[in-house]
Amino acid sequence: MAAYLQWRRFVFFDKELVKEPLGNDGAAPATVPAAGSAASKFLCLPPGITVCDSGRGSLVFGDMEGQIWFLPRSLQLTGFQAYKLRVTHLYQLKQHNILASVGEDEEGINPLVKIWNLEKRDGGNPLCTRIFPAIPGTEPTVVSCLTVHENLNFMAIGFTDGSVTLNKGDITRDRHSKTQVLHKGNYPVTGLAFRQAGKTTHLFVVTTENVQSYIVSGKDYPRVELDTHGCGLRCSALSDPSQDLQFIVAGDECVYLYQPDERGPCFAFEGHKLIAHWFRGYLVIVSRDRKVSPKSEFTGQDSQSSDKQILNIYDLCNKFIAYSAVFEDVVDVLAEWGSLYVLTRDGRVHALQEKDTQTKLEMLFKKNLFEMAINLAKSQHLDSDGLAQIFMQYGDHLYSKGNHDGAVQQYIRSVCRTIGKLEPSYVIRKFLDAQRIHNLTAYLQTLHRQSLANADHTTLLLNCYTKLKDSSKLEEFIKTKSESEVHFDVETAIKVLRQAGYYSHALYLAENHAHHEWYLKIQLEDIKNYQEALQYIGKLPFEQAESNMKRYGKILMHHIPEQTTQLLKGLCTDYRPSTEGRGDREAPGCRANSEEFIPIFANNPRELKAFLEHMSEVQPDSPQGVYDTLLELRLQNWAHEKEPQVKEKLHAEAISLLKSGRFCDVFDKALVLCQMHDFQDGVLYLYEQGKLFQQIMHYHMQHEQYRQVIAVCERHGEQDPSLWEQALSYFARKEEDCKEYVAAVLKHIETRNLMPPLLVVQTLAHNSTATLSVIRDYLVQKLQKQSQQIAQDELRVRRYREETTRIRQEIQELKASPKIFQKTKCSICNSALELPSVHFLCGHSFHQHCFESYSESDADCPTCLPENRKVMDMIRAQEQKRDLHDQFQHQLKCSNDSFSVIADYFGRGVFNKLTLLTDPPSARLAPGLEAGLQRDLLVHSRRGT
């Protein structure tokens, strides 16, 4: 029960008398003459008003003369005669322009119900769509109250004998409506109200002694007894949805609120209640004032003619009285056009206009009633900016009073309920200056819970935790269950915790939120826990494990080389994170580039060699850098090894690696490595693989290995004949007795004709130990071969001359003597020749049709054409080679027998112009005959050769 005396009173409404509209001459129907000239400007209603209602933009009145009056917003009063005697009840629907009335047309107790359609007219008056008697039976009784459902399907009438009738169906038509007695009792019915909840319709019935509810949307109309307290006439109302459509019963002791099935809260508002009304979240109650003494002695009026009444407007949600005023003889209270209108017996209308929200808030601020202002702003649905302003003012007020705890609570509320409209820095500066670290911590926590904190706020909050040494709060802050519950910048938190020395907390955040780089930094640089860091890398996905090993591999290799090497082996061959299940082992793993990790082993050659050998065995297609580095390591170990057996083993490993075929594309690099470490066997092997036979010769010559020199010439002399010449020059410069080696060299030179004899003699002339006996056999054999060659050349010359003489004679005969064609068969088909036929000077004859079918041109013999074409190609090739001076010079320079090169070019006609005819230029033949003679000459010369 709410204590009425504890509620604060405010003046949230402005009161004024309603004035007549401008231009009104005061001749409104039945207006009461004003007592003085000053009163003529206020609106005055007709006398005898008995009942009032409002809705659809008008105030509706009924009087003792049977008239119904309408007062629209323009304040132009209109009316019509509804009943012959009087109007007792009115109910104006809010959603339909329908008016229900109860009145009397004749003397006696026989009330009539009339339904008026205000949108339709009948002779200038509203159309009455239905008339029926209010009393269902024959027993006369007086109507006490009336209510109509907004869906026009229900209408309830209460009587003073305690009965309630229910009209179910379309209330505007007799045909579709059914009337029945819903309730019978012993106490007069004082109030009725319909309540719609979904598809269920309830009817509240209140008498002077009890409160009940019925479900009228069903068949059986179940009834619920709610209370044994009642109220007087016009002392009940139905609240709006802000109070959950509760039924309000204003008794003399208390005001009760009811749900359809139970009683709700009650309020101890004292005084004899006369009127109860609900208006926009306010409960309006008019009660008789027992404490106000009559002022008749001051006014000179009769005290008995004045009835002082108090109108109170209660805000049930916020627990205060929004307005309170004293009126004389209130007829009714109506609500329309957003205001309250109080009708008094003297015909005046008092308007109560609610102040705007900002004005009401300012009134509360002046009295420092911030909590009440906050509640009022929420009930008035003030926007978030307005709420933030109130919270800030409230917090500032408490802060100025020294109540820092209360102030920070208001600032926290501003964060929670206004979505961060209040700038956090405004609050933070206050508590930084006041050194109120506990309050600051609470505020920063709220910022993070609302996801409104930035990196600076996170830093400040964590610093507060660390200064307070509140480990429990710190753990609660960072140890959230899921990523969605994190309300701070994780990286910033890690930095602050690391700086403050809370390494375990920083590690927790880094591990749970996948900040791998920070986790490893803390483990390696702060805690120095290298084993844990390496295991953590082994659990990461491939890309992250690879990048972190490149970044921290050197540190790990320095402290735990063996474990680091094992992880690198796995990372570069078939990597799978260590947390994966066995079922994932069947899936192909990832593989890093092993060459990129070689710099990690800069100070660990033993582990590097193990790593490289592992990679070369497990992964033969490893990058070339792996094999280059492995070769360099093996050569270094070989060069520095002193023990013969171990050195021999290292020698074999190096040679084996060179012979693996991995250095074909980097031959120069491998050769440089072998030369740097003086690995001669490797150098010779690479020389041989690179076909550097000259270098092999020079190496053996430098070491005076005569037999090796001869062996190199025998092995590679076919590919590079100049080796024999170099060998002869080498032995010729030796003053030692090298006759055996010189003889062996001369034998190969003579067999392969590699040097002219004169050059051989000149070469050996530099050796003082070489005598004529050394080259005697060589010179004798050489001279014999040259003599044989001369004899063969002379015989060939004679034969060529004889052939040339014969051909010239044939040419002469062709020029001077007629050619007789005696062929009897075609040279193509071998059939007897028949005219027409074709004959050539070469002696071939053809049928004309055979010639045309097989010949490629009319001037060439089809039989001789292939041979002639070869000869012509040879001639053209010779002509093309006449200008090949560069080629000739190159062959002449590089050949061992320059005379043979010159003779070859001379024989091909390079040095003279080719002449086919020996006749003087004056002896010219016809072009066709000359071409034929040339072809015959070519054919005969080809056959002669």
C-alpha cells in the first residue's frame, strides 16, 4: 500500500477558464447571463447539465430538458432534442462516431436507450439507429451506469437494484442484438468497464459493496469475485496500457487496481471520492475536502450553497501528485484535445493543460529531485540524449556534494541506459582529479561491459586493477568464456599486463585470443620459457608456425637446438599441428621451404648438417640452397679434419654429393666451393662434368703428372684435339727426358693428322734433350703419306682433264652439227612414238600427251630434270658461298691444314667467275638453244664425275 502523505506535490498542469471564441456575440442557446461585464468573455454552458462525456473531438453534455449538446474544439455549442423529459446517461465511443444515451420520454421509471449515428443526419439532427427500453423485465428500476465496447458488439447497463443487462451483437440494430440479464445482486451497480485482452473480452462490474469480473466473449459467462469493497457512482475507471488496462476502483479509504482474475496494488488516497477518471497515465480523482473550511464569511455567500471539492492528479508510476486544486461543485471531468476539462455547476469550464516534459524536468531539477526526474523522463519516453543529460546533472550534483560513490553510480547508469551518449572522458577526468580509483574502476568496468571502451579505457582499467592489486577482479575481467563476451581490446590488455608484470594473465589472453606473437614474446623475452614457446609453435596452424619460426628460430636454436631442429624437420617435410587428432594424419600435411630456415642455424653447424641431410634424404626435391649449404658444410668438415679415417669418410661424402646430379645448374658455385677448400678431386670431377678439359690438363701439368696428361689426352682428345698439341708443347718445354711421352703424343698427332710436320719440328726444337731420332719415324711416315697423296692427286687431275676435253667436244658438236633424234619409244611410257612428239637435245623423246602430263615446265626434260636440279642447286650454293669471307677466314684460322681449306674454296669457284661456255662472246646462239646446251653440259659433267 502506497502512503499518500509521502507523495510529493507538483504543479505540472496549468489551469485556466475556457473563453468564448473570438467573434462570438454571446447569443449561444440557453447561455446564462454573466453577472458582470468581466465575466462575459468566459465560456458558459447551458444550465441543468446532468451528464457528460467526451470523444471524437467533442465534449458531449445532456441536461434536464432532454437535450444533448456538443462542444467541438471551435467552442461553437450545438445541440438537439434527444428525449422529451431528461437525459440521464451518455457514452461516446472513441473509435466510432456513435453515441449511446439513456433518458426518459415520459413520466415514471421507464428509461429508454437510444443509439445515435453522429455521421448521419435526420432532419438536421443525428440519426437515431435504435431505440429500446433499458429495463429487460416488468419491474421498474433506475439505470445507474452505462458502457459500450468499442467493437459495437457489447453494451452493458447497470441498475440501482443490483442487476446488469448485457446486449450482445450489433448494438446499432435490433435484429442482430440480444439482451439478457448478466448479473443480479442486492447492491446498486456503480460502475462498468469492458477490457479486451486478445480474443477474450472481460466485463468489470462494481457495486457499492463488491467488485466482480465476467468473461463475456464465451457462452457461460464465468464470474470471478475480485473484492468485497465497492465504490460510489462515477468512482471507477479503466486505465490505459501503461498500467496494463487495470480496473480502478476509488473507495473512500483506498484506491484499488484490479486484473480480470485478481486484485492488484492499492493506494491510500483519503477523502470521500466523487469522481475517478484516467487521463494519459494519470489518475484523476475528485474528492470532498473535509479539511477546507468554507470561505463564506469572506465572500459574503451562504456557506451551505458552496461545496468545496479537491481535484488531485496522481502519477501512479512515479509516485507523485502532478496537480492539486480546489473547485466548487464539480459536475464532471472530461478529457479531450490533449487536456483535462473540469465542469462546475456554475456552467464554467476549467481547462487543465499539462506542461511539457522539459518544463516539468526543470522544476524537478530546481528541487534536486533527480531520481524522480529520471523516472519521469522514462515514463514520458524521453530520448537517450535527454536521459544522458539528466544522469550527468544528477551525477554532477552528487559529486559536488562529495558523494562520489553515488555520483559514479549515476554516470554508470548513463552508460548502461543511454548507449554511451555521455562522453566517458568527462567522467574519467573527475575521478582522476579526485584520486577516486575505486569509483573510476567501477565506471571503466561498465564501459567495457557495454562495449563502449576504447584502447585507452582498457589501459586505464587494467592499470587501476594492478595498482589496487585486485587479482580476482583482474582475472574476472580477462577470463571471459567466449570471444563474443570480450568487451575490450585484447592486444591493449596484453601490453598493459605485460608492462605491469602480470605475465600469466597476459599469456592467458594471448593464448585464448590467438595473439600468437604476443604469447611468444612474453615466453621468450620475459619468462624465458623456451620449451613452452616451442611447444606452442608446434600447435599452431602451418602459416603461423612457419612465420613464428622464422621470427624466433634463432633464439630457440640457441637455447634448445635439438628440439628446435626436430620441429624444423617436421615443418619442412610433412607438418601437422600437434593438437590434431589421429584421424587427420591421413590428410596431406603442409611443407615449408627449407632453404628459408638455413640462417637460423648460423651458430649451430652440427644441427644444420643434420637438418640438411634429413631434408636431402626425406625430400630429394629440396631447394638448391639446401644442397649448396650441405656441400659447403661437408667441405669445411673435410678441410678441418685431422684424423685420416674420418677425413676419408668425409671425402667420400663430399664426392657422393657432387655426383648426385644436384649441381648441374649451379656448376660455377660448386666449383668455387671446391676451390676455396682445396678439394682437388671435386675440382677435377667438376672440370670433367663441365667439359673443361683444358683446365684438367693444366692441373696435371702444374703437378707434373705426365701419365695423367697423356691419359687426359687419350680420354678427351676426340672432343678437343688441341689437347694433343698442348701436350706436345708441354713436353717440348721440359728439359727432362720425356722421349717416351713425346713419342706417344707424336703417334696420336700423326694418326689423326692434328699438326703439320713443320709445326711439329718447330715445337720440338725448343727441347734440348729431343734428338732427331725422336721424330725420325714420324717424319718418314709423314713424307711417305704425302708422296702417296701427290700421286693420287696427279692421277685425278689427268682424269679430270680428259673428261673436260670430251665434254667440250660434245658441246662443239651440238653447236656445229645437227642433232638426229632416232628414239622410237617414249621415255615415259615406253610405247612406240607417234606424232605429235617432243624431243630434247639430251636424247629423250616423249609423246606430247605424256610430256604435258609429267613435265613441270615446257623447257625442261622430265627425265633429266631431277639430276639437273641437283646440279643447279650445287651451282647456286657455290655462288652463295662466294661472299662468305668471314666463314672462310674462320675456317682458315681454325684449321690445322690451311692449304686444304684454300683448295676447297678454290675448287668451289670462290676465287673465279663460273664459266660454262668457252666460245667468245660474239658467237651467240638463240636463247633457247643456249639454255639447252647449258643443261646438256651440266648433265654430262655430272655423269662424268
